[in-house]
Amino acid sequence: MQKKKFWVIFLTFIVFLAGAVLGVANVYRVDDVVVKFDYVSELSEKEAQELTKGLEKAYKGQSTLFVENTEAKKLLKDFPYFRMTSFSTKQPNKVIVKVVEDEEIYAVQKQDGSFYILGANGVVLGERATSDNRSDGGTNVRLTGFSVSGKKGEKLSGQGVETAISFLNVLSGKFGGVRNNILQAEWQAPATSATFLTLQTVEGVKLVIENPDALLTEKAERLAAYYLSLADGARITGEVWVAGASAEEIRVEYVKNP
């Protein structure tokens, strides 16, 4: 009799526990996915709608007690323009995802004449026939002379391209944006020990960097300071050369056109 009573109590407890678990699961179940976007371009709005639908499908019905950002990371791989900046839950039933749209900065010409479009970090945001910026219609900084390969959502790979982008990003910090000052960057690796990065400025003067991968930050900072110190007349013609094998040997020279 006591044994039977024990099993009755035990089964009653199991049923109660299962009901409690189901009750908690129902309370803490995602029924609202809030996606907060920081836009750069109007074209991204349609992509944002698609991303939102994907996130809702991935998370609705999950428990907010155990939900993670893994599904969001996987989904964002199909939307290279967007980058997740935070993922959080608001109990009992809300998931909040904050996303920022990366700005187009660079355009690397492919062999077929089309362009890889890159953000500041060198990640391929898209591919298209022109180098125009999709946000403001202006021109992204063209990178030429590179043999590259890449996929959307991944960093572009190829000799010199990472060096060129790193150099330009240092200038961008000094100039308040590289697209305002630089039209094109050309990589040249002749059959010698030296490589050259030539930058065509908006105003006209060319900036030539010898072996930009050596002392990259120092050369970029010295070049930026020198360029910004030039008189208006000197910025429309001629070339500024930067070279040096050590920090003490870095020299910046202005050469007038013949």
C-alpha cells in the first residue's frame, strides 16, 4: 500500500513538474523579434526587410532563456552590407538585434571590367558593373593593378590589396574620409626590389609611396601631414614622393611636373 502511494505521489510530482516546465516555456517563448537598423543607403531598406523576415523565422518560438546569436550570424552571411553590433533578449519574449550597414569605400576592378565593391575593412560587399557609390552616387576609390579574388562577405585577397587599403585607411583618419581626397590607387610591382602605390588625388597632385608595406603607418602619417600643409597651388599638379627604409630615413619630397 505504501509502495502504491509512493508511485502516486511520484507521478503526480512528475506531471506537476512537466506542467510547470511547459508553462515557463510558453511564457519565455520568443514572439517578437525587433531589428534595429543603422542605414547608410536607401537601397538597403529592401535588404533590411528580407533580413528581418529571416530573423523572425529563425527565432520566433524559441525560448528566450536559451536563445543565442548563432542563427543571426549565419543569416547575416547572406547580407554582406549588414553587420550585427549587438544581440540581446528582453524578458519574457523579445529578441533585439542591432545591425549597421557598412559604407562602400573602395572598388577593385576585375579582369572582366566589373568591380568588387568593398567596405573600409576590405570585405566584399557586392559586385557590379560600375564603381559608383550606391549611397550618394559618387565614385568609390578605385584600386587598380591588383590581381585579386573574393566572395561576398569575405575579405578580398590578392598581392598588395590589403596593404593599399590599410594605407588608405590611415589617410582616411587624417583626411576625415578618403573618398573626399583620393580618386584612385594604383599598385605597381616592377621586376625590382621596390613596389609602388600611386594615389591620384581629387585636386590633381599624385602621391607616390615607395614600398608602402614597410613602415606603413609612419609613411601614411608623414604623407598626410605633408599633403595637408601644401599650398592650394601645389595640390593641383606635380607629385609627392614618400620613401625610406627606417623611421629615421623616411623622406617626403614634392616634385613639380616638368
